Amino acid sequence: MLEEYRILAINPGSTSTKIAVYTNDCCIFEKNIRHDTALLRSFNKAIDQFLFRKEIILETIEKEKLDLSQLNAVIGRGGLLRPIESGTYEVNEEMLKDLRLGYSGEHASNLGGILAYEIASLFNIPSYIVDPVVVDEMDSIAKVSGFSLFERKSIFHALNQKAVAKRISKDLSKDYKDLNLIVAHMGGGITVGVHKGGRVIDVNNGLNGEGPFSPERSGTIPAGELVSLCFSGQYTVNEIMKKIVGQGGLVGYLGTNDATQVESMIQAGNKRAKLVFEAMSYQVAKEIGAASAVLKGEVDYIVLTGGLAFSRKFVKDISNRVSWIANVIVQPGENEMQALVEGGLRILRGEELVKVYPAETLIKRKKER
């Protein structure tokens, strides 16, 4: 008989905190707690919201009469930590320190590991994070940017990409490590990962660096024009960054990050909306084509996931351009809470070994490549 494990998952976002309680793979409670934006602005930094979010989580759980004493673990969304290899990590003092400092940047997701640790400590149970956005398994050759002052970075939707890749492998009765996959996560940001041997050996920096433009981000843009704009005196650094992340992509062209709204504009005869939407799918397809070159054409499956994968038009436009490379599998949605829980279950069931932060093995392996 399968042993029962109960897990609390916590996923802090910029304006909300998602929580869910699972018994094994079954969700018994889920809630997206939305926060007042004016109240959030009263905090100087995202990390200063810790007590506020912790109290709301505990109040919500108490109101729902959920018995936390039955928990086996608490899983938090991983934040902007040091580059680490994929896996489930137990929250420790070193991780808490880096999350509080914002080692690789400030973001609400940095609260995930801290909240998980503090709540787990109340019941003397372990706390974990799973596949944060800083997962770095890129080959050395993929790191070379062409500009000697900096390297390409691995910042991508690791949680969903890894979870979907492993789920599909299981459905196909294959070992994830034996498949060559190209996984395109398509949401507010878009990242296209090359999965080989159980590692993401190449991927675009979906935060503020490169790749297809998305509903909110500019992706790869002409460097010369950007430099000229930066030194034009018309914009501050923050204003430029907002045009790249937040006000780029669909927002910059059409004033909305809602793909459903854009499709309505297209149906109403808006030619500009049609061109921009098709250009976004065109760029995703082109990134997938580039990813196939990394695998020398030996691609088992192409996977389309994330919120934009709910759009039949978007998926069809991409598939029409890339289906000659490999069969396309569509897995819409992000399913982040499920992915967090699955990472925790693999540890509790002994299917994987828990990893210790910071991952010295990653540094050693990179030197060996």
C-alpha cells in the first residue's frame, strides 16, 4: 500500500501568494491569496513582506480548519539564489542567507524558501525548494556570449520545464535521461530549453536577456539601437529595464499582456495585433529550430507548455513551423503547485536524494566538462 504523505506548497508571486495542501498527488486544498498592491508598496523590499505573508498564510489555513500537524514537509518556490543544478534542496542557513540578501536579485519568489522554513519549523518537519529559476546545467560552449565581459546566463522556467519533461517521460514509459526534448515554456516570459541526458544543456535567459519576445518581455533586441537609446538621455536605467521586462513584448506593441484579448483584437480585424501575435509565435518557432541544432537534429519530442499553450492559434502557428523536426506535445498551463509537490514527493519516497545548498558538485562538474 502506498504510504501517505501530506505536503504544504507555498508559491509567493509579486502580488499574490499561492498555497496548496496535497496528500500524495491529490490536491485537497488550494488558494491564491491576493494582496492589496498599495499595502505591498509600503514595504521597501520584497523580503520585508515576510511576516505579513506568513501571518496571512497561517490565518488562511486556520480559517479553512486544515490540520498542519499532519504535514510531512513544506515546499517553497525557489528564489534568485546562486546557480545550482536541478533538484530538490533542503532549506538551510546558507540558503536562507542568500534568499534574504537577494544573491542574484530581488523577487517575491525569494520569500518561498524562507516561508517554507519558518512554517516547517513550527512542526519540526523538513522544508524544501524545487528547481528555482537559477538552475544552471548549461554546457560551457553554451555560456560563451560573444562579448568577453559577460557570459550567457541560465535563468528560465526550470520548475515547470523539468516537471513537464519528467511527466511526459513517465507517460511514455521512458527515462527522462534517455530522451532529447525541446521544451518551450510560454507565459509572461518565454524560455526554450534543450533537455539532453537529464540536463538542460542550453536555454535562453528569459528574465531580461534574450530569446523570443513574450507578453511582457522584449527578448533579444538589436544591441546597437539599444545602446543608442540608453545614452540618448531620454530614459533612466529603470525606465529602460521596464521597457525590456514588464513593458516589452505584447505590452509594448499592443498595451496588454493578455493573449486572449489580443486574439479578440485579431478577430475584430486588427491587423497590427495579428502581425505582432504571429511574430511572437514565429520567434518561438525560430528558437526551437535553433535548439534542434544543439541536438544535431536528434530530437525525440518538442513540448509546448505554459499559459500561452492554451491558445490554439498560437500552438498551431508554432507547430506548423516545427513539426518537421519532431512530434509536438502540448501541455498547457504552468502547474507550479503540482510541480513543487512532485519534487517533495520524490524525496519523501526515496526516489531522489535531497540536495544540499550550495551545490559544490555543480562547480566541480563544470570544471570537468
